Amino acid sequence: MCKLALHRSSVANRKRNIESDPIYRNRLVNLLVDRILKNGKKSLAYQIFHQAMKRIRQKTNRNPLSVLRQAVRRVTPDVVTETKRVGGSTYRVPVEVVPAEGKASAIRWSLIACRRRSGRSMASRLSDESMDAARNSGSAIRKKEETHKVAEANKAFAHFR
């Protein structure tokens, strides 16, 4: 293998440094805001996020960041299935999730659930979905349970890993 190829792969596998949020000083907040972001309007994404946090504080009388952390922790999957092609057949092989990848999936699923919810504003839908996930209910939790069921059903193909 040449030196150039070694260098490229090590750069590609290195984790990207994620800045922390200026108000909450938390990287999870930044990950969430970056996924809320549409058409490059980051200030609008931050506005939506901060309104949602304010709403969570009003409704629960708890630290909104701890509610958000708990919601993401509850939605994070332990196992997912990957598609493997073996000898002309395609199998769904259960694979354990890397923590960073699981957190990304949890955030993605939560925001998809928010966007499908009915409600006036994205901030209210985000706060409602976060509070539901922290209580272990809601669409994002259902998605996690569904993913786990599929992985459990395909446990027999785990040796194809």
C-alpha cells in the first residue's frame, strides 16, 4: 500500500471535532441544531432549539438539557441490521451500534418524528417529542423498538458478520 493511500484512510477515519453550543456548552446541542438546520439557516435552527428548550423548562420544571439527554439516551439503538449479500441471497445481519453512530441515529429518528407530528411550530413539536422520548413513549421510541425487533428476528444470520 502506498503512503498516499495510508494517509487518506487515516484522515477519513479521524473523528471530526464538534464545537460546543455557545449557550448550553454542550456538543449534543450542536449535533441536534446541525440536524435541524435546513437551507443553511443556522440562526433559525438555534432559534427553534432554544424555544423548544424554554417550552420544556416551562412544562416539566426540570433542566431542559437533562430531559434532552435522557430522550436521546432512550432513543439510541443498541443493535441495527446491515444488509449483507452472501451467495446470491441478501440477509439482514444484526450488528452492534458504535455509540457515536447510535446517537446520530437517535437524533435523526427524533427529528423525523418531530417533522411528522402535527402542531403549530417546529419548536413545540421538538419539545413534545423530546418530553415523550424522555418518558419512554413517542414515535422515535417506537422506531427504536421496531429496529430491535427486526434485529432479534434476524439473529440467526449474526454469523455472517
